Amino acid sequence: MFKKAIYFFIVITLSTLLFSCKGSYQRLLKSSDYELKYNKAIAYYEKKDYARALPLLEELVTVMRGTARAEKIHYYFAQTNYAVEDYLLASYHFKDFARTYPQSQWVEEATYLSAYCFYLTSPPYSLDQSNTISAIQEMQIFINLYPQSAHLQDCNKIIDKLRLKLENKAFDISKLYYNTTNYQAAIVAFQNFLKDFPDSKYREEANYLQIKSTHLLAINSIEAKMPARLKTTQELCQKYLDTFPKGKYFSATESILESSKRLSKNSKNQSSIN
């Protein structure tokens, strides 16, 4: 019985303290004592209690704008958004900080983190890649601004990772056009892919699928368009054979080349008869 009494006493005491602390924090949020709010916000931030620091810092960013404390509050506010993983908002505030305080001791770090936050929001390559493109652009801006930065190596690694996502996305889209027999779109997509990613691991396959797309488009064309399209196929075939003499698709490309030549000859003979 005595043990139970002690247990209930501890539970009640802890509950009272918890509600007391919660009530105290709510009173702090409603307070107009900005000196107290500032001191508490900094204390919460330094203790990594970001959930409590965030509402206070958000208010203080506006209230203390133009004061001696504004720079620190703005930077801590951006860092707090980053800590709670609101990366898009954090990126915005880091960039705004760098623009507002270009001479700050934290400006380089803020510029880097603004770009890094976009990297953290970059989705799998199968999804929309707008944030990936933005991250690459922001990383490149940072490199241009701080070419001697300690973050330089990380920036280059991140850009490589992000470009790989774009590469995979572009190749998948090109193949989708091919697999759905939209050969005209596939030809353009493979052409752009090879231009944008000339060193891609998919380079040989992209060349071959572009050849197949031009060939299939040609043989399914109206007679008037067939000769020009067959000529394009032959040019791409020859380019592949010269570039990949030991390529995986060498024999298949030779077959397409011979087939397109026969079709071209037959087309010419048919035209002369008509």
C-alpha cells in the first residue's frame, strides 16, 4: 500500500510539472516581453529544443528587424527550420539571410545550406525533378561565389548525384516513347539525351534505340517521306558502327543498315517505274 502511494505521488507530481511547464510556455508565447522571448528562444535553440525555439524565432524575426539582434535571430530561425526538416522553408530563409546580410560571418554557410536544402528535397528520379534542377543551379551558384570553400568537394559530389537522377529520368522518358511506338518523339528525346549526357553509361543503348526508332518510323511512313527517313537511319547506323566497333548492338545495327539500303533501293525502283 505504501509503495502504491509513493507511485501515485510521483505520477501526480510529474503530471503537475508537465502541465506547469506547458502552461508556462504558452504564457511565454502570448507575452509581449520580447527581451524574455529572445533569451528563451536562444536558450531553446542552444539546447536543441527546436520545436519550442521555432515559434519564438518566427515572431522575433519580424519584431526585431533592423535591430542589432536581427542578424542572429534570422540565422537561427533558418537553422531551426532546417533542424525540424522543413527544407523548402529553410532554403528560402537561408537565401533571404544571405541576401539581407552579405557581410555576415554566416553568409557562406547560409548560401551553402540554401542549396543543400534543395538537394534534400530532390525526389527519386521517377518523380518530377524541378527541385533537382534547382539544387544543381543553387550548388553551381555557390561554387561560383566561393570557389575556395571547404564545401567545394561535397558540392561537386552532390551535383554528380543530381545529374545522375536527371540522366536516368531522361533515358527512361526516351525509352517510354520508344516502347509506346511514338518514334518521332523518341528520336528527339534520344538526340537530346545524347547531347545532354554524352558520357552516359546508356550512351550505346541510346544510340541503338535511336537507330531503331528512325528505322521503324521510316518503314511505317508514307512513300514520300520514306527516302529521307531511311537516309537518316543509314547515317546513324554508320555512325554507330564507327563509334562502337565492338559494340553490343553491332550485328543488329549492321542488319538494320542492310535492310534500310534494300528499302531505299526498292523505293527508288518503284519511283522510276511510276
